[in-house]
Amino acid sequence: MKELNICLTRESRAAFSNHAAYCVGTGRMGLALQKEYQDQLQMLQGLTHFEHIRGHGLFSDDMAIYQPYTDENGETHEAYSFTYLDRVMDSYLALGIKPFLELGFMPKRMASGKQTIFYWEGNVTPPADDNKWTALVKATLSHLAERYGHDEVSAWPCEVWNEPNLPGFWENADKEKYLHLYEITARAVKEVLPDMRVGGPAICGGEGSQQWVDDFLRFCRDGNVPLDFVTRHAYMGQTPGRKGRYLYHEMCDPSYTYREMSETRRIIDSYPEYRGMEMHITEFNTSYNPFCPIHDTNLNAAYIAALLACLGDVAASYSYWTFGDVFEEIGVPSRPFHGGFGMIANGLIPKPTLWTFVYFNRLKGTPVYRDDKAVVVKNADGSYEGVAWNLCRENQEDMKVTIDLPEGGEWTLLTGTADEESCNPLKVWHEMGEPASLNKEELEFLRGAGQPRNASSLIEAGGKAGLTLGRNAVAYFRLKPVKMQKDYGYDYGWYKEHY
């Protein structure tokens, strides 16, 4: 069995920056018009309280913002409709979450070409007319500022496009054309909302990606182009293999991903003008494919815990892609478990990764311990909270965690554990026969199977707290000095003594 010993003293301190709650990803914005999407987001916010949400497709045709028309004299006029945009933004703000705007994709009637991506055909070509594109950007931001307030909208981060270093997301992955798009777009943003923070280049990893960042920064510096933060993505999947519609691949070690993100951080800081500038990882996950079964597993939850513990060292945020399985890039999912990106399966079934975020988002105190298996913070009331994980890549053993406490008094240990035995709805669904459609009873049972196991124990003065983590478990623990508030005559032990 693996062993981890955590020694806590009154002087303990550790380096840990926790930005897990800053932003979460979604599919295209138009999906927010669906009830199941809204139900999943409400469930998420009730548990985790994310601050921002980022997704594709603000200007794609299903949002119907760009509405040019031809009058009775045959003249064409620019026009915009914000009906769907208002519905989406109203729903976000009502749930206490604000947009991290991504400006894209290209409206088809504004596009210079016909290349699209995904089942829902997001156009990925440059605008045929730069002026029409910048007018669209300015009109949209002006409308949002008028509806929600200038100061409110100015505080929303704004990113230009998505993964332009991939030819699927930007025609020919043409760097020069992206840099031009970024410049005209960033200047348009600042013209309407000078205080709005704008950034890019939103690249994914892979060969040449760091050079993209370097070239982007040099371009912005040399041209005095507005830039308030740098964005990129982080996925852990290595060479994939396919079975049917599903993709399977090994994951790189979390330390590899951390080094990759650290290199981007180093490049940013190598420019005196941008040293210390915020870097936002606007997408991250294990696999980059929405039909990869790892996303449904406890293994995924443990991988994500390892990343949440370290990414704050180099990034101001890291947005998990995505919060829910209402997602249609490669088509509409036909089964409740299909390897979707989401923390919540369709039918409001919590997946293990959801609890990783719930647990990390509770850690608000002063960091006192961190390594590659656990993080602990101390709260103002003297209590401790922490998260431990047992990521099993090669060593498939349980892990025993022992916590040495500061001297003095009894302590209460409260734990919540998401592991392969207690919180594994995927296993239950498999043993049900993997039904493609769930009846009411099956759905309720799976929702229950997605709940963590909660437990408690009393630690005597001078004792040690302990918990055991099974394979790929993620566990939350809270240690608080005991202050009994007994009611006269209530005897907790009476039944134990008499029966």
C-alpha cells in the first residue's frame, strides 16, 4: 500500500494558488437554449459556484445575431438580432455566472469561404469584409453594455477566436491572417469598451504551439496591439486509437502538462512588456475528444485533481472543458455515458470529476501543505481542509494518508470520497446492461450512484487522523477542533451500552 504522511504544525505554510472556480467550459453558446443544459448548469452552480463560463459559437448562425437584409430597392443593410443572446446571457447571470467571451465563429453570410467545423458547421474562415466583422463585434458589445451596464460588461474577459493554430479551427492555420484578425478585433473591442480585457491567441498544444505564442506576443508588442492576457489550451491525450466511434489513448503524466504550461509562462515573462501578465488556460482536460470513455471514470477525476493542484503556479485560470454533456461537436450523444467531456452526464447524473471541482472549490484558506498527492489549507477558525487523490497510472495500490495534527484537544474528521466503489455511476450503468435510454428508476439509481461517500470520526488529543484512498480516489477532508454542545439528558452512547 502507498503511504502519505502529512505533518501539520501551527507554522506550516505551502505554495498553492487555487483558481479552480474562475471559469468552466461549455459547448457552443446556442446549446444554452436547451432545458437539459440549463438544468445541468443550475446543478453545477449549486455545488461549485463558478465565476465565468466560456464556449464557442457566439457569432455562429444558430445564435442568429448577424441578420443583414435587402430592402425593396435592392440595397443590402447590416442588421443584428440579439434575441437569443439576451436569453443566454440572462440565464447565465441568473445563475451567478458571467461569460468569458470568445469571439467566433464567422457568420456564413460574412465569411470569405465555406470551410466549417463540427456537426453544427461553425464557419472557420476569415471575414470577407473586415469592416463588417468589426462592426458586428462593436454592435454586440455595445448592446451588452446597454443591457447589463458598461462597468459590468467591461469586467468580462474577451478572447479572440479558438485554436487558430489548427487548420480545422482556422482556415489553413494561417498565422498572419489570425494576427490580422486579432488586431482589428482587439482594437474594435477597445473602441467600444476601453476597460474590457482582451486576449489570445487561444492556441492548443502540439508541435509549433509555443512558437505561435512567441510570434503572437512579438506581433502585439511591435504593433502596439491591445493585449491584456494570453490564452492557450492544455490536453493530456497522447497518440489515439479508435474502436467504433470511440477514441482511446494514454495520458501523459500531469508533470508533463505542467512543464508545457510553464514553458508558455516562461515565454510570456521573457518579454519585459508582458512579464507577469495573466495566462488563462481557457480549455483543459484529459482527452481532447468528446467520445473518449476516460471522461466518465474515476481515473479522470484523479488526473484533474493533480492538475488543479499545480496549474495555479503558472496560470490565472484553467477552464475545464466542459461542465456538462449537452455537447454536439461530433453529433448528438445517443447514450447517457459516451465519453463526453462533461462533469455531469445527461439525465443530471454526476460523474466523479464533478466532485474533484466541488472539493477544490472549498479550499479557501491559507495553504499549509502541498505535494503531488494532496493539498491542505488552514481556515480562520483554526480548522483544516484538504483534498487528497490516488492517481493510479502504473502503481495500482490503495493509499493510506496519515495526518499529524497540532497538539491540543479532540478533533473531528469529516471526509467525502469519490472512488471506484462508492461513486462510480459508470460501473453501475455497465452492470445494468449499458441501456441507451434510462427509465425513471434507473435514472434515480444512477444519480444516487454518483454521490460520494461521507464519513466522520473523532480524533483524540495527541492522535493522528487517517484515511485510506482506493484506486483513483479523490477525497475531501475537514479537520476541526471539537466543541461539544450537549443537551441535558441526551445520551449518545445509551443505545450502544444497552443493545
